[in-house]
Amino acid sequence: MSLSQALANYHSKLTYEDLPEEVISFTKLCILDYFGSSFAGAEKEPIQMISETINEMGGKPQATLITKGKSSVLNAALVNGASSHIVELDDIHKGSIIHAATVVIPAALAVAEWKNLSGKELILAVVIGYEVCFRIGEAVSPSHYYYWHNTGTCGTFGSAAASAKLLGLDEEGFINAIGNAGSQAAGLWEFIEDGAMTKQLHPGKAAMNGLLSALLAQKGFTGAKEILEGNRGFFKAMSDEFDEDKITVNLGEEFKILENSFKVHASCRHTHAAIDLAIEIVKEKKFESKDIERVEVGCYKSTMDITDNNDPRTQYSSKFSIQYCTALALVKGSANLDDFNETSLWDPVIRKIMGKINAQIDPEIASAYPERWGSKVKVFLKNGETIEKQADYPKGDPENPVTLEDLKNKFFHLATVLSKEKRNAFSAKVLKLDQLDNVADLMNSI
């Protein structure tokens, strides 16, 4: 049996009634968290550019845009996927290194709204989308991750899977959908070299391309039958090392969405463990920035590959600088969305601390990755005192979880494009999504 066929069997058999209450409740939290990030990104310049472009191109008013108005389901998936990624507060899965909400949920929402489907149908589709893209991401990581942005590549399969479920595709249709999704899976890390806006295209296009693949499959448009393991397929083309077993082990016996992590800092997830430790150090030991002699940050390889930047020149690139994020946390005692601004970027105190930070790969931390996204932070004070802390799991991982109240507060803080009353009503509706007969009722309240 091909890997695509194995996933197709899983896809066709899973029903809402198969979902444990824990999975249903957790999936609603993922959807709420998605909306917070999406609302927060809606007015950012790159998102407005994408929204203006699709409005100029036109599209049937099938699904709601987070930037207001309606357009085609494909356009909605594009805009709403891009919008949810830009403030760097979207969810993340350690094993696959995928921000699944940004690709799976926008596509699923667009189809569910368009087809007047229920909240239960949406929840089931999201669970399936996460499962599929997480397994594919785990199979090719970490080698795939050096050049390829997993959210854009592997996420395309998740979007296709969720869309296929909502469109009622059979096993053959599912195989065709992910067969064509694999040929559209893209997203190169080169944007990080100069802080280009390209990163926002990755989730937007992944959501759009996966949905397009499912729509085409619904009409009988065929795709490669062995897109994953084939001789010219996804694995061999885009990973130096891959593990096919990751696709099928315990498939249908577990729900990988429960492995999902939530972000509490507005930066690349690879910086979060160090930020957590810096904040803890500042809270526990009362000292001023001028008292710091030097700082050592121990990391795993991906942290250095993606965030080793001791001179970020833009607000966005600062979110991908382990040196900046650690210095920001040491100076401000936080790394919230509001902390990443032009003033902080050029703050002479933060810049001075950055110059004292030595970030490097730590063998112990590196050997535990990707199961653990940890860090070590050691602060040397001028008075001779040394403060050292280590963390295996950043805040928001399943092993170091946030609470429902944490996520509700996060949504309320991010979704300021809505009035206070609308935020309360909208979040309450999402948390009762399983009782909603028509997802369009939720989207029409934006």
C-alpha cells in the first residue's frame, strides 16, 4: 500500500464521533488562537498588499476575508493564511516544525463557510489537516528545514487534506488532491537573508494551493499516486534524510494535534526558550542592564541556522535574531507584540546588550532537538556573580502548557480590530464551535 493510500484510508474513515472530547476542545483552542494572530496581522502592510491585489483581480463572494469583505474561497485562503503568520504568534508543532493553523484553518474555514457546513465538520477537517501535515513534516525533518520552510511545503498537504474532507472526496479523490498538492509545495528560507515579505506568501499559498488541489480532485483531475515516496516525489527531492515510517506509525490511533504548541512571545519559536529563561532571570535576580558583563546562550542547530543575526535592521528581522530577542527580554522583561517596535529595535541599551551575547550550539541542547526545543542562558554580572538557567520546553509546549485563560487573554490582546464586545462574543462563539450549525454565522460576525 502506498503512503498516499494509507493516508486516504485514514482520511475516509475518521468521523467526528471518533474524536475524544479532549481533541474537540483542543482543536477549538487552535482555531481561537488562529483568529487572534489573523486579526492582528490583517492591517499589516504586506497583508494589505496581498488583499488589494486579489481585490483588483476579482473573485466571487464565497468566503470572508480577514481584511474585510468577501472573495473566492481560493482568495480567502490566501489572504487569511498570510495574515495569520505575520505577527509571529501562530501555533507550532515541534516534530514537524509546522505552523499548521496558518495553512489548514484558512482553507477549511473558506470551504466550510462557502458550503454552509457545521462547526463539527470544520473541527473534524482541521484535526485531519493537522494530522496529515504533521506526519509529513516529521518524515522529512530536520534536514528538509534547512532550505525549505516546512509551513509552506508540508503545510500544503494539510490544507489539501482538510479541504478534501469538507468537499466529501473519496479515497481516490484524496490521493489526487495530495498528489497535486505535493507538486505545489514550496517555500524557501532565502527571504530571511534580507527580511523580505516573501514569508507571508508561504502559508497563504500553501492554504490556497492545497485547497485548489482538492477542488480540482473533486472534478476528477488526477495527481501523482506516490507523491511522497516516489522516485521523483517529495521525500527524495526535498530531504537528505527521511523516515517513511513517520507517516503511518500509530495512524488512526493517536491525534497529533494534541502535540501542538502555542506561542506566547512575538518572535520565531526557536528564540522562545531563551526568552523564557531571560525573563525568569530578570524576575528572580534584581539587576540592571549596566550590570551585565556578558551573556552566553546555548542553542540547537536550527536556532543558529534561522536566528543567528547579531545586527537585525528591521522590526521583522529582529524577531529572527536570537541575540536581539534575548537582549530584549533581559532589558524589558518581556517579548510581547508591543515590544517589537522601531524604538526597541534601535534602543542603545538593547543594542549594547546584544553585543555582549554569544550564541552557539550547545551539544546537550542540540542532541535533544527536535523532541525538545530547549536553551541554556548564562548571565555573567560585573560583580562576579553568574546566573545560569536551562529549559527543555518553551512556554506553550504540551510539556509546559498555557491555560485556556492564557489563550483567551492572548486573543483579546491580539484581536483589537474588533471592539471589546465583539471580541468577547466572537471568542465565545469559537469556543462553542461544536454547537454551531453553520460556520458562515461565525464568519459573518467578523
